[in-house]
Amino acid sequence: MQAKRAMRFYVTCNQHVTLSALFPCTSRKLIIFNSKPICKENFYDRAGVLRTANGMVLRGDVLCPHCHGPLTVHGSYTRHLRDEFRQRHDGWIVQVHCSACNTYPSLTPDFIMPYKHYMAEVIEAAIIESEEGCLSLSSCPADDSTMRRWVNQFNEHGARAAGWLLALLFEVCGCLVGTLQQQNMGLLKRLDYLTQQFSVPKTGGIIGRVNIVITRYDRGFL
């Protein structure tokens, strides 16, 4: 109990700590949000990231994915990404707290692919090439085995996400989407089509939009 109080104090005071070390049981709770260009620029600025997160929770732009209760900013931790040139970028992620169900989701911009080191747009480009049958090393900084792992994981998780989106369309929107509209679509295009049925920004990548919807309702992530 004393150790738990100590860990909570460190994060509340925004010390530089890693999420996995402090919250091993809550690290999978994510809320993906539409980042907008200004948020991507502020990714490296801890004060700017915290300011953006504070504004979002105060306006109610993001709610707890588990109980849809209000959130408060709880702390921050570092996160690094690699771009299409394999250049490393170090930035900040905000962790929020829901007092109603005592969960600590991570407020994550949509240009980040959960638990991946490359930006979502880099991974999505490799998946697009794979669906078009032209996946090659020349267009991506990652090695061949990494790209193929991305594609294999996407095929598995993407099919599950499509099922979640269909279920949410019925449960939340009362909308039934038939198979006819989705015929002859690759998995990524199918996900694109399904996310367009929700009220989410059409900017950003398809993977980001999928994650915005399914993390909003605590269904997981790609």
C-alpha cells in the first residue's frame, strides 16, 4: 500500500518515469484522439502537451472509455517515434484519470500506433503497399521482417476491428451495414469505409481513425 501511494505521488508531480514501471496493469487503456497538425508539432513540448490535454478534458472532448465519465490530467511520460527517414523523435504522452472507475488511460494522438516505434503513417503506407501487392524495402525504413510483421498483425487485428466497428454502428448508431457495400474491398479500405459512418474527423490516417472510434468505446486498438 505504501509503495502504491509513493508511485501515485511521483506521477502526480509529473516526474520523468515510464508508464510500464508505474502502471503495469493499466498500460493497455488507451484513448486515441485526433491530433491535428498543431498537436503533432507540440508532441516534443511537455508543457504544450499537458496544456492541450487539460483543454480536452475540461471541454469534455474525451471521456473515460470504460464508463464515459469525466477525466482529469494525472501525469505524463516519454514516448519516442521514428519517421519515414528512421529519424527518432522524443515526445510526451499524457495519462488521465477517471475517478468513477479508477482507471488511468493514456491520452494518445492518432499519429502514434500503440506499442509500435514507427509513426502510424509509416506503418499504414507499408500496409497499403501490401494490399496493392507491391511491398518493398525501398519505400520504408524498417527491415523486411518488421514490415511483414506489421502486415500480419494488421490482418489479424484489422479483421477484429472491423467486427467491432460493425457492432458499434448497430449498438451506438442503430445502423446496419450490409456486406454488399463492402464487397471487393481490401481490409484497409473496408475500415476506411466503416469509420466514415462515425462522427470522427476525416483528417489523418485510416488506422488513426479506427483507433479513435474503438478506443472511445473501450474495444481495444489496432
